[in-house]
Amino acid sequence: MQKTITHIEHPDQKHWVWDGFHVSQYIPWYGRAMSNDTSPFLMLDYNAPMEVEPQKDGHRPGVGFHPHRGFETVTLVYQGAVEHQDTAGWGGIIGYDEVQWMTAGSGLLHNEFFTHELSRMGGSVHFIQLWVNLPKKHKMILPRYQAITRESIPVKTISWGYVRVIAWEFDGVHGVAETFSPVELYDIRLEQSTTLDLDFREDDNAMILILQGSVMVAGEGYSTGDMLYFSRAWAQIHLEADADTMLLVMAWTPLDEPVVNYGPFVMNTQSEIMQAFTDLNAGKMGRVKDEFWF
């Protein structure tokens, strides 16, 4: 039996995250609270392809230092390049077709800016940032950083295209991301019209964001910018895709734990949120000169 589409998101609203990222929020969508409805995925901000003008006076668009606790951020760069720094001592550049998987855990501060070259020269950018919840037992784990380069992402060749396996496993090919919520995360590129069957575990949440092109599910057509949410019942999705289609596929069983968030923190109780702010102000997540708080 096939999973069925429960609803579709294609938000018209966009907002700036500082001056670097012009995003539409697909999870939890505007006006909704984070919940187990999309667990373990808490948030998805999508910066659709756009052109960045050359910057003046050495300015670099982006987001300054800010805190996180209790979850993981997953940044996927399709075009452009983003530079990261954090108070746990990590840093680096996320180039095109690369992924950064940052486990905030007990807490840190980090920033995200366009690289010096992209800022100076301008160019095309295309990004996604996902927030992935941490199970209660791992909320306060030490922060961790994974720089997943394009060369290190395993590829599974399929009919008329390929799947980049970022996390978990696809048809015997295992992703390289080490996760605490073992999510399925696939970047699918289809070069010709084809059909595709995706198999999940029954009771999984499953979502597909169409980054480019169009697909048909159960005789209905969907196109660029649509995000398809599927029922938890049953385990398979059958797609008919046009040529030059790109998909981001996300799935896993919900954690079924309380979700309490405020700004940059996601915990299980309100008291844990209050403790996060206390720890932040006490410098337990690190200190930097240009820090700012939500």
C-alpha cells in the first residue's frame, strides 16, 4: 500500500534572516508551533535560488553569532558558499553540494556568513537549513560538528539519475552523517523522465520538497516549490518524475517526546528553556564580542 499525501505546503511568505538568507519556512510553517507532527524535523527554512549582488566595503551578508541548544542544524548548500564559526572551536566553508551537520547539544554560539569571495564577486545562492530534534537523553550532549564534503557523500545510481545519500541508507548505500535521531535524508537528482519507488518504515513521517522540476503522485501533479507531506500509514511512495527534477526527501519515526521551543532553544520542558537562558547569560555556551541574544 502507498502512503498518501496529507497536505501540501508552498508558502508565499518570505523573510530575511539577518541580511544573508531570504527564506520561506516550510516547517513548522508560518504561525504554527514546532511539534511532533513533523518530528524529528523541527524546522525547514528554504532559500530558493537567487542572485547576490557584489558587496561593498568588505561587507559579508549572513547571520552573526547566536546560540542554540537541544537539537541539530543541518545546512545544505546547492549553490554558493557559506562560512561557519562557533564557540566550540569549529569552523569551515560549506561549498556547493556540501552539507554541515552541527549538533548544538548542550549549547554553543555560531555564525554563518557568505564567503569573502562570494560577497566580493556576487553570484548564485541556493540553501536549505533543517533543524533536527535530539532525543531527550541526548539534549545535553557535548556539541559536535560534521563537515560533509561533496566527495564524501555516497551516490546510488538509479534509472535516469542518482541519489546522494546524506543520512541513513538507500538501497544498500549508507550515508556518512552520524546522527542521534537516525533520520533518512536523500538528495535525489533525476536527469530524464522516470518512475521512482521510495521505501520507508511503516509509521514514518515522510516529506518531499521539490527543488526543481515536477512529479506526479497518484495521478496528481506537483512542481517546484511544493512540499509534500505524506501519511504515516503504509511504507511506500511511488513517484513519476519529469526530466531535470531535484528532490529533498526526509523521513523517520517521530520521537514522541514533548517539544518546547523558544527562539534558538528546543527542549522538553519550559523550565529547561529557562535554564538555557540562564546558562547562556552565564557564558556557558561561550562568549564572543559581537554576540546577540533572541
